[in-house]
Amino acid sequence: ATAESPEATEPVIGGTLTYASGDAEPTCLDPHVGGNYPQALVSTQYLESLVSRDADGAIIPWLAESWTESADGLAWDFTLAADVSFTDGTPLDAAAVQANIAHLQDPETGSSTGYLALAKVTGTEAVSANVVRLVLSQPDSALLESLSQPWLAIESPTALARSQDENCAAPVGTGPFRVESWVQQESITLVRNDDYSSPPEDAAHTGPAYLDSIVWRFIPDSASRYAALQSGDVDVIDNAQPDTIVQAEKSDTIVHLDAPRPGASNRIELNSGRAPFNDPLVREAFIRSANVDDAVTSLFQGTADRSYSALSSAETLAVSRPDLFDYDPEAASDLLDSAGWTERDSGGYRVKDGERLTVDFPVSTNQSIPAEQSLFEQIQATAKETGFEVVLSPMDLSSWYTALGENDYDAVSAPYTKVGPDVLRILFHSDGIIPAPSGYFANHSQVNDPAIDALLTEAGQVTDADERAALYTDAQNKVLEGFHILPLFDQQNHYLLGTDVVGARALPTVSTPTFYDAWLK
Amino acid sequence: MAEVGRGTRIVRGSRAVQVVLARLGGAVFVLWMVATLTFFAIRLIPGDPAEAILGGPGSQTSPEALAAVRAEYGLDQPVLVQYLGQLARLATGDLGRSYSLNQDVAPLLVGQLGGTLLLAVLALGVAWLLALGLATWSTRGGRLAWYLGSGLEIVAAALPHFWLATALIVLFSVWLGWLPPISTSGVSGLVLPVLTLAVPLAGFLGQIMRESLLTALESPFVLSARARGESERGVRWMHVIRHASLPAISLSGWAFGSLLSGAVVVETIFARPGLGRTLLNAVTVRDVPVVVGAVLIVAVGYILMTLLTDLAQRIADPRLRAG
Amino acid sequence: MSGETGMSASEAATATPTGTPADGVAGGGAPAVRVRNLVVGFGAPGADPVLNGVTFEVAPGECLAIVGESGSGKSVTARTLLGLAGDHACVRADELSLAGADVRGLSEQGWRRRRGRDVGLVLQDALVSLDPLRPVGREIADSLRLHTSLGAAARHARVLELLDRVGLPDAGNSVRKRSGELSGGQRQRALIAAAIALDPPLLIADEPTTALDVTVQAQILELLASLKRAGTGILLISHDLAVVGRLADRIAVMSEGRIVEQGPAHEMLTRPEHPVTRQMLAAIPVDKPRGLRLSPRGAAPVSPALVSPALPAPDRMDRGAPPVTVLEATGLVKRFTRPDGSEQLAVDGVSFRLERGTTLGIVGESGSGKTTTARLALALTRPDAGEVRVLGQPFSSATERQRRRLRPQIGAVYQDALSSFDPRLSVEQVLRDAVGGGSSTGRGGASGSAPDRLQVLQLLDAVGLAQGLLGRRPLSLSGGQRQRVSIARALASGPQILICDEPVSSLDVTVQAQVLDLLDELQRDRGLSLLFISHDLGVIQHVSDQVAVMLGGRIVETGAAARVFAAPEHPYTQALLGAVPRIGY
Amino acid sequence: MSDLEIQAGLGRSPRAARSSRLPRRFGVAESLAGLFALFLVTAALFPGLVAPGDPLGIDPLSAFQSPSFAHWFGTDESGRDIFTRVSHGTGSSLLIGTLATLIGLGLGLVLGTLAGMLGPVVDFTVNRFLEVLFAFPGLLLALLFILIFGPGVATATVAVGLATAPGYARIIRGQLLSVRSSAFVEAATVLGRSPGQILVRHILPNTLAPLFVLGTLGIGQAIVWASALSYLGLGAAPPAAEWGAMLSAGRTYIGSAWWMSFFPGLFIVLTAVSATALGRGIERRMRHA
Ligand SMILES: Nc1ncnc2c1ncn2[C@@H]1O[C@H](COP(=O)(O)OP(=O)(O)OP(=O)(O)O)[C@@H](O)[C@H]1O
Ligand SMILES: Nc1ncnc2c1ncn2[C@@H]1O[C@H](COP(=O)(O)OP(=O)(O)OP(=O)(O)O)[C@@H](O)[C@H]1O
Ligand SMILES: [Mg+2]
Ligand SMILES: [Mg+2]
């Protein structure tokens, strides 16, 4: 069964939908604070952004009904939708937006994602009551895409004025639902916003949502989660495992909603910042020696397509280069020979002046689903034949951060979800190599190529769409041809729904589900 | 057969006070040590708590945020200062503020406690019933019953929680569809977690109960009860059961501890809110205040439990009261 | 049969004890129990039965005593009469009737209806025959609950009445007490009360007094006598003829599952026919002069050839030499703090001297401080005051290191021989250790020097044990054998002094006799000086030259045995003497 | 009181122990356990004998196959043969169990002996210390340890050892005290033996003898514990063929491929069971000797 649900019947008003998330429970329901995917998932139900994206990746109006960019691209004016008000009654106006930008940029808030996305925004002005202007230091071609993300959603200024605890417990937005209660470690209860008036253009209907309420639960254990869906205790689950998806496809009581996340594809980043991967030949050898295709077919059982791109297939500008990534052990061996890794040791691993050809691969158990980890194991196995010793070390998130911070890795796989190709700049611009004081940095493959830097910086500023596309295409080709990354598949994002759930869809922005149009049979 | 009860009441009274005081002192000491050990243990863990505080899947921490966090949680101060601060706060019953859940620990844990206690208490009860039932049944039926009984007990005792849990879910939820695997509301949701915790414990308890049951069954007072015309059931309910229970009672303190260990796994698998799950999360994100708090609560629970056990024993066994 | 059971519970309960034996017999006329050719076997039918053709009967108001040594089958007999021989016991009998009704092949229910109503049982070990977790009141009321329709109140009243009847002081209180809170005597009374709750025509008392002090023993026997007078038939089981002497009308002697001789008590005690009976009578130490054998020759063969020449054996009888004090205690005091914190004077100013070649007997009831005294004499516990000197040298006040020199001069024999052996060691290893000064740590028998081995053999022979036992572990030995081994161990170092704490209390009379003879011989042959502790005045009288009577930690009377037993001064001593069971009335 | 004490049946009354009238327990069970143990040891020493083939060798295209003649226990998500993996995992699992038990026993021995031998002061201190350790649920103790020294087989092993140590310590102490105050030790004193001789001849042997049983019982428990840690992702790292790790890996696919977690789990349980059965058997023999 697939997500195309029969629209024939009339929507039923009322009912409570139970959602079981496999992600960690957010510590704050306000996605401004920190800013991770779990927050995005739930906040999509009660918060809305200035703009959104349609299925074709085009930016469409949401809370902002229109916008204009100044000639120099340093000022953007957004005209806000009329008579929209937050669920606490505060009207949506320029001041409100200003308050949100300020909130995001305030270090006290501790925003990460939103903070970085607004890096170029230096100030805001209220042009009129319902027109707000963002002032930029440089042109930012990614501004709209950034603003479409849930992490930059607009909240009630009155609510933001409260203490962070209060705001974290129950953020107030303009969404179709509002936060009723949150019992830590148990569930979040969302109830319908009856005065809802601001659906995005691509919504199926207008007016309030059909559902009375949504119960948002957290079931980290995937088996239990699926069991709960089967037994009908929950209506929707996320982070579905491949095998369960296959089962679901067969069953007629569960439907599957596949919504790959935008931004970067799921890939293995090869650390060109240190041996052995500072040698392009070795990088290519590794990539050629890894049998990803078979692994993906066996592990994901057709639920995920192999990716040959740096970007998610959700990105229109994604460049795909199958030719670079096919499995070819012979070629790999030759490459290693020519790279000087000629001998093999007792373990069958390549050796060069006493050094074994070892690839340290820290795996964050929080961020890589089991299927992915199995995939790595298979890569480990196939790469061994060519003589690579891949050392997989699963670790918890903070240890993982530490390992990265100390540049103690040769390969790593980290998701990066961001709307639009600008993610390339974050991932491959040499600025991304210098670790922040926290030790965190985004350019894990440590690509340090002036040419690429130049392309990305320019692309980040040009406003002409075609120009931008061309620049990003070049940049991607350079990255791929440099064998800096081994693309695996789109960042997986599968939802399974009971067949009684109709009209649920994922927002094309960051593929978080929205239950505005949803109703229960 | 030393004559009993010659000791003068007064002496006994003051003695009791001494005992209680000693107990209290011991308890406080244990708590302090636990707090200290935990605090420094966590400190030894490599990595930066500030990271942990902001850390969360997919989050990218900005230097500013980190700086702010360090200041807020006093992570920039020397460890000793932090330790003393922690103790001082603990002394006042303030468990501090969670790194990862940004809320106060005390209320958080107290909130979580309920679920775990419910689980633990129910499991303990069920385990007791299972164990008693099995022990009595297998000591009255013939050899076969005996082998079966003791076999079952050993197997049960060897079952790892996580495996049992999975098996139960697959059996009762997926195949039979009788019980919901996950539901924090309602009794039906409790069945599987409680069973998961109870069965292995029942195995252990059963093994001891069987032994003491036999001892009791062979003892002269049972013979003389029979000689009075007491029926098998009478013998068991009037005499043997209580004797069989004594050693098991003395174990309840230990059992409680093991249940809490089990709760870590069970609450994760069955997605139940509770101390165990919170603890595991806290440990993995190095949320020092929560871990210390949780461990302290567990320690308190353990101490209370041992006290209760002693009490229960004294109630169940007058010989102890006689001293 | 149904008529039988028709003799309804309430009647039974309300039936007031009738006056004389005569009435008892007249009532129903049928004997309380009649057994003809009872055969009981356990496990394999091939194995020779535990009871083999036992025949006897007990009339109401009569007391039959079954006497026999341990393992002869007394308790099995008792249990069989209640249908409690055991799950895998096979019981056959030409006749087996309770109160005139055949009970062979009775169903479990049928048995249950009779137990407690037609027959009551008082068990060997009063200490554990009452449920320690339940108030004795409930225990007693159980029989009523099971067999009568009485209400709770009525039952309670009846229980009080019973407790009164068995002479339990302040019944109102005792009802609520648990067995742990009662003294041995009181427990035994409670147990009897439970057994006679329904006035069963037959009361079986299986060694009802074995664990009790003589004075208490006397009281219990008196109680049983009063029941007998009230018309209850009593089957009294014991291993000690002297005990049954004063109660039994007829006596049956049992040996290896057979009743070898049966007859009127008087006949049996005065003109025994069967050797077993004779041996039992001979075994009774009471009123037997010092040095007179209690056990038949050959029970403990001693071949002089092997007796170790270690010590010159001074003749005990030569009174010429001035007495040498080998062990002297002066003003010993030992306090213990009870679990509840209160202080207790276990030993309170005890002084005594033990002269070479003589025996000092210490007698006293349980808890009077005998063992503590012994432990003080052995310097196993420090006295709070006073001192122990050995061979004139300071002992208790010395350091253990200094003491070690003197240790070989003192041997010890304990009441519980078994627990005094390292469970891992065989008899041979135990003795080797003792002989070889602990130097031999060899586990296997092979190791150790030849002289050691010779000595071990000599010891074995001295205590009359076969060499075959060398390889056995103490656990697998009989009580008597164990005690012999422990005596052998005590002798290993060729001591002058032997301290025996209740060496025979856990043995039955016949075995006790052998051990006492053994000790006597050894004393004569080796000029040993014995500090002999027992609660049994009869034994003390037989073995001692000097006697000390202990009460509550003090020595209330001491002096030459002859004098003390002839003319006891202290009332307590007199009471003790009065209580000692004697043959011939 | 620890689960070991329970299994070792300490505080069991001699009456029950000696009673000859009980049915002879586990005559059958013991032999079965013995057989299984034999199989395990073989598998541990010569895994190749039991299951030729590479426990890590992947075969993506034959993944998720249910048990069959080709693959007795089926295959996992990477097409590895589970029987092969389970067999080859025996070594490490047994090793972990044994080492952990040894560590636990070692620590316990040290603590217990300290408490039991060095007078009341030490005894008091050690007891307090033990109380503290007991106040940590075992799993938590292990968790903390692992988080400090990082996950991995080695740390998991030590962690389990650490977590079980207090239990052992308590048993050993109790044993020591009871032996020291036993009548036969007094008897030896009366015979004029020096404390040294008594220690060597009586106290140590009688204290240490039961440890063997404890050890046997302990191995089973230790394996269960270790697997629990692997299950929480803190033990052996995949794709290592370690039962706990395999079990947790398999759990993900429990809905579609039950055999992936069933068989490793089964082996854990069976191992623990046979260890217990054997331990009990040995114990009884020793007591009846
Ligand atoms: N249930 C049983 N199963 C097997 N053998 C038994 C059983 N009960 C008793 N025996 C055996 O029957 C014999 C007689 O036992 P019994 O208890 O009657 O001896 P006793 O005369 O009472 O000795 P004591 O004076 O020590 O009580 C003993 O050898 C004993 O081992
Ligand atoms: N180690 C001890 N701790 C506390 N109290 C003790 C201890 N040993 C003996 N007592 C008490 O001292 C008193 C005398 O005990 P002891 O064993 O000497 O009496 P006994 O005459 O040997 O009694 P029995 O005839 O039963 O052996 C008893 O009341 C006993 O309770
Ligand atoms: Mg008997
Ligand atoms: Mg004594």
C-alpha cells in the first residue's frame, strides 16, 4: 500500500491521532532553541514559517504572502498575511517577526541551526505594520530556503517574552494545532486551533484542521514502535525500519509515506585532512572497493535508492554521477598499488612502510539507523578484500562529537538537513574545517579547495537562478570527482500510517509530516 | 534453650534507639559516598558536558551557545568547587538542574519515580506469586513436577530481560495480538513489562522458596500438625508457606535493586516513562545532575527497602523479635 | 465404620476425662490400639524391612513403653500408628486397629479423621515440634478446629482449660506466646496439650523427655502419669529404661525392628531375660558405683599391647601420694551481652580444683554455665575475672603463644562431636593432624611418617574403633563412633587432663554406657584427670570423684561425690537427686 | 544478598541439604547440561570444527533467510550464517563470562578476606564500602564504568566483574566468619595449633571450596550481564560475532526475522542454565561427599 489515500470519502471531523516518534524526545519544544530534527517534527504541527516549498522545490508564500529583494540583494521586504494571529491572540505583524529574528540571534536562546541560517542577517526593520525588512551583510541566495525551515518558524512575541522554560514547555505559534500539555518522557498533547486561518498554498483545504487532537509519543525501540502500530495503539510512526516498511507495503492495514529529507544525501565523508585519505588515489580506491549497491538492495529491500550525489534527491539542483561510484575491486587494487600500498600483511590488509591501511570510522549510534550500521559493516567486509582495514566504532553522540573534534577519524557519516543547495557551502567550504570552540565543524571531509570555496561563496550570493544552478553544479562535480564523499542513499525518512489515517503528508521543506489535512476514518 | 525475655525493657528501649541512630548514620554515609562516587565517576568520562547539554541529533552547537551554557551551569569552575556546590545543594534536597532536559532534576525524577515504583512493586508481587505457586506445586506433585519446577526456575532465572521482553512482544502483541506492546495508559499495557521483570526474579525466589519449603515440610512441627489430622492444604497454608517465605522476604531488598537494573532495559523497550529510562538517557548524554539524582534516589530506595525488609522479617518471624 | 466416625466431634470435645483406668477399659472395652505382626519397609521391597513383625496392644488407661536403641524402629512404629510412616513406606499387618476399628488400607481422609481424635502424638523433639511462627494457642486449637464444630470462643476456652490441665503457668498469657518464648518444659506441655485436646484413647509419646533437664523430665512424666490415671492409653517410647521405669505398666524392648521381649514393667526391670534388655539395664549409670562396667566386655576391646607407652599410668586407687592439682580455677566470671543488649552472668565466681587421676563432675541444668566454664578452662574465652592455672602454671592469663606449650597437656571432648571435625577431613586425616602436631598437611592417607601412622592405629585401638573407619568421613559415622574418634583425637597429644563437655548427652543409653566405660578405662590406664560436664546427674554420679553442682552460673554445692549424693545440702541438689529416674521402686 | 548467593543456596539448612529423602535432583538435567557445556567448549576451542565458514563473511544477496538446511539458524541482514556466527561467538562469550567471573571473584576474595580476617575496624569499613556498592544497581555500576573507559569487550568484561564483586565479597566474608567461629577451628586451637597452621589447614580450604561452585554459577550470570551490556550497545561492537551484540542487532528485525535474535538469545539462556545446573550438581556432590 502507498500513501495515495482515496480522497473519495468526505473528511471526518474530530478524533485523536497518536504519533509515535523514534527520535529522541526534544528537551525544548521551541525549535529556535538548539534546533534539531525531532523539534522540527513536532513543531511543524503548531508553528509556521514565513515561506514554504512546494513539491517541485519552488518557494511558496505562507505567513508571508509576498516578498521583494532589493537590487543589491542586501534587503528583503516581507509582506505578512493579513489578520493572522497566534493562538494566544497576539496578532502576527512586523514586530512579531522582528522579535523572532532577535530571539534566534540572541546567544541566550542557544539557537544553533536557526542561528547559523541567519548568519548574514544583520538587522530588521518594521517598514509598516505588516511589512518587515531583513537587512543583510551580503546577498544570500539561500535566505528564502533558510526561512522556510521549521527552525526559523515564527512564534508569538508575547510568548517569547516569557522565560525560556515556559516557552520551551509550550511555544505559541499560528499553526493548525497548539501545545496543550507535555508530560516529559511520556507524550505531548496537541489540540486543534479552531481559529486557524493560515494554511500554506499547497494545503488540501482551508479553515481549521479536521483532527481534534494529536498525541505525540516517543518510542525509541523500533521493534516496539512497529508493534505498537500493528496493534493499532498508534496511528503513525516515523523512522520505520526497512523490513517493517516491506511488511507494510505487503499489508493492507498500513501505508507507507516516503519523504527523503532535503539537504545533503546520506554519505560517507572521507577525511582528506590526514593520511591515508589525504591521497586522492586511496580515496578513490576505497570508494571503488566498497560494494554499496548490493548492500543497499539487501538491507533496504528496495525502500531506498542508491544515491550518487552530494545532495538529496529532494533537491532540484542535485548532480548525480553514477559513473564515479561503481564497485570495481580490480581498479581499486591497481589504485592502491600505484598509491604505494603494495604489500599485504598476515591479516590480508595493505601495508605501506610498516603502516597498515586502516580507516577509523566512528559511528554515532544516535544518528545512524541499524540498517545504515549494517551497511557500514558490509562496506567494511568488501573493502577488506581490497586491503582496507575499516575500524567501525559505534559510540554515543557526545563521544562521537569528541572524536570528530579531535580529527580522530578517517571516515564518518553525518546527516545534514537543510533546505536548498546552500548546504554544500556548509559541508564543503574550507571555512567549515576550522572547528568552533565546541570542536564542532561541518566539513567532515575537510575539503580544502580554493576553487570549490570560490564557487560556493559566489553561488551563495548570486540571485539569478540559472547562474546559481550552474555554480552549484560545478561545485558538486568538483567534490564528487575529488572522491571526497561516498554517497549512499537519500537521508531516509519513512513514515508508516495506519490505513485509517487519511490526508497526512510531509511538508516539502524538511519533509516533516503535517496533519493539517489529515482525518481518521 | 536459653530462657527468653529476661532482658529488662528499659535496656532494650535505649538499645533500639542506638540501633536506629546507627542505621541512620549508615544511611547518610552511604548516600554521601554514592553521591561522591557518581559525581567523580561521571567527571572521568571523556568529552565536554557543554556539548552534552546542547548535544542532540543533528544539532550544530555554536561557540556562543557553548559559552553561555558553560557559564550557566558553572562548568567553567574547578571540579572541586562544582563538587562542593553539588553536595551543598544535595544537602538542601536540591538535585540541581538537568543538563539535557533543561529542567529541575528533583521534580523531574519524582515525576519519573512513580512509573518505576509501580512497575517494581507489581513485578515484585507477581514474582512472589509465581515463585510461591511454582514452589508449592513442584514440591507436592511427584518427581516430574519436581524436575519441571526446578527446571523452570533455573531457566526463568537465566532469562535476560531484553530477550524475554522481545519474545513476549512478538508472542502476545504481534502474533496473538492480545496485549498492546506499548501503552502507558491502562492495565493492559502493564502486563508485558511486569511479566518481563517478574519472571526472572520469580526464578530466583522460587529456587530459595523450594529449599525452605522442603526444610519446613520435613520439620517435626509439620509431622505433629499432620498427627493432629491436618490436611495437606492445611499444612501448607497454616505452616509451610510462611516458613518458605522467610528467606525470600530477606531477599526483597536485593530483589528491589535488581528490579531497578531491569527497569533500565524494560522501560526502554516498552517506552515507559520511568527512572531507569531517564537514567540510561542521562548517562549516555552525561547529564551529571540527573545521574547523581537518580542514583541517589535509587540508593535511598535501596536503603528504605532494606529497612522495610528487616521490618517485614521481624513481623513475619517472631524469633527475630525475641532477639 | 460410619458408626465409628459417628462418635461425633462435639461429643469428643465435650467428653470430660473419666476417672479411673477401669472406666477407661469399660468404655468401649476395645484396646486403644492393637497391632499384630506389623511389617514396615522403605523403598525396595527386597530390602529387609525396618519393622519386622511387631506385635503389641495398649489398653485404655494403660502405659506400654517401647524401649530400644537408636535406629531400632521406635519412631517408625509411632508414625505407622498414625498412618504417617512416609510416602514410600509399605505397611503390612495382620491386625492394626485403633479404638477397636481396623485402620488397614484406610484412605487419607479416613486417617485424617482419626489422627488427633483416636490417637495423639507427642514428638521426640519438643523444641521443633511446635511451629515457631504460630502462637501455641493456635497450634492447640487446630485439633479442635479440625475435628469439632466448636466456635472460636469455645475453642479458646477449651485451649485455656487444656493448658491448665497440662500445668502451663498463667495460661491466659501462654496462649499468645510462640514456642520460641517458652522453655523446653513448657513447650513439651503445650505439645501434650495439643495431643490430648480431644481426649484420644491413645497418646503416643516418642521420647518426650530426651531433650529435657531431669527436673523437667520428672514433671513431664508426672503429667503423663496423670493422663494415664484419667484413662488415656499411653504408648511411651524411649531409649532409656530408667526413664520409662516409673510410668510404664508394661515394657516392650525393641531391637532391629523386632520386639525382642515384652512383659510387665516390674518383671522386665527386675528379671530381664533377653540379652538386649539386660544390656540396657546394665547401661543405666544411676547408682552404679564408680568404675563398674556399664557395657558388656568386648564392646570396646582394648589390647594392652597397642596402648601407647607414652605415659606412665599411676594407679588411681593409690591414695597414699598427696593430691596434685593439675587444673585450678579461681573466681571465674564471664558476662555476655544478650542480643537485646542486657548483660548476663553466664559464669559467676566459679572456683574448683581438679586433682591428678581423678574426675571432677560438673552438673547443672541447661543454661547454668557448664559449657562456658569448660570454654574458660580451655582458655577459649577470656574470663572477665578470675584465673585458670594448669599444672600450677598460669593458663588463662598467659598469651596464646605461651599457652601452646601447655596445650598438649589438655584434651577436649565436645558434646557435638560432628561439628568439631573439619568436614573435609577423613578420620585418618583428623587423627594424623592431632598426632603430627598439625605438621602433616597431606590430604591423602599415604603421606605422613610411619610412626605417625602407628600412633594413629594405637589411638584407634585405644578407643575401640576398627581400622576400616580410617577412610570414612565423620559425617558417615554413628554418634558413638564419632564420640570415640573425638576422644582419640583428644588423647593424641598424650594429655594429662581431659575436659569433656556433655560427651554422652547426644548418645542413647547403650552407646553412652560404652563411651563412659571407655573413658573410665583410659583414665585408669593413663592416669588421666577428667573435668566431666553433664546435665545428667546419673552419669555424673557414676563417673565423678568430686562433684560441683551449678545453678545460674554459680557452683551451689561441691564436694566428694559420695558425700554429695548421700547427703545433699543444697535444696537444688536435693531436687535434682529426687528427679533422677531410677530403676526399682 | 546476590543472585549467586541464592543460586548457591547459601543459608540452606543442613536438614534440607542432607535429607536423603529428596528426589535426586538433575540426574538428567546435569548430564544434559554437561553435554551442552561440552559442545560449547568445543565450539569455543575449535569453532572451525563445529561450523566451518567465516562468521564475518557477508553475502548480501542471501540476507534474511529463515532457518533451512543450508543455514540451520538462518542468515542475518548481511547474509551471514547465524549458526556459524553463534558458534564462533561461543569463544568470546565464554571468555567474557569466565574472565568477568574471575575478576569478580578476585575482587570479592580480596574484599571478603580483608573484612573477614583483619579485625572489626577493617570489617566495618569494608562493609560500609560494600553497602555503598550494593546501593548501585549492578547494571548502573557497569554502565558508569563503561562510560568512563569507553565501550568495548574488555571494559564490558571488567564492568561485569566489578558489578558482581560485591556479591562475592559478601559471600566470602560470611563463609570466612562462619568457618573461623566453627567448632573445628576451636578444636584445632585446643590441640595447640598456631593461627598460621589453622589458616592453612582449615580456614582457607573450607572458605575457598565453595568458591568453585560460585564461579560455575557466576559464569552463566556474567554472560547474561555482558550480553545485556552489548545489547545496550556498550559491549562488543558489531559485526563481531558476540551473542549479546548479535541479539541486539537482530532485535531490529524481530518482526520479520525472529531467528536473528532468537538463536543468540537461546544460547545465552542455555549457557546460563547449564552453568547453573552443573554448579548445583557440583555443590551437591561436595556436600554429600
Ligand atoms: N522415611 C524413611 N525412609 C527410609 N528409612 C527410614 C525412614 N524412616 C526411618 N527410616 C529408617 O528406619 C530405621 C528406624 O528409624 P527410627 O526413627 O524408628 O529409629 P528410632 O528407634 O526412632 O531411633 P531414635 O531413637 O534415634 O529415634 C532407621 O534405620 C531409619 O534410618
Ligand atoms: N557466646 C555467647 N553469647 C551470649 N550468651 C552466651 C554465649 N554462650 C553462652 N551464653 C549464655 O550463657 C548461659 C550459659 O550458657 P552455657 O552454654 O554455659 O550453659 P550450659 O550449662 O552449657 O547449657 P547446656 O546444658 O544447654 O549446654 C546461657 O544462658 C547462654 O545463653
Ligand atoms: Mg525416634
Ligand atoms: Mg553446654
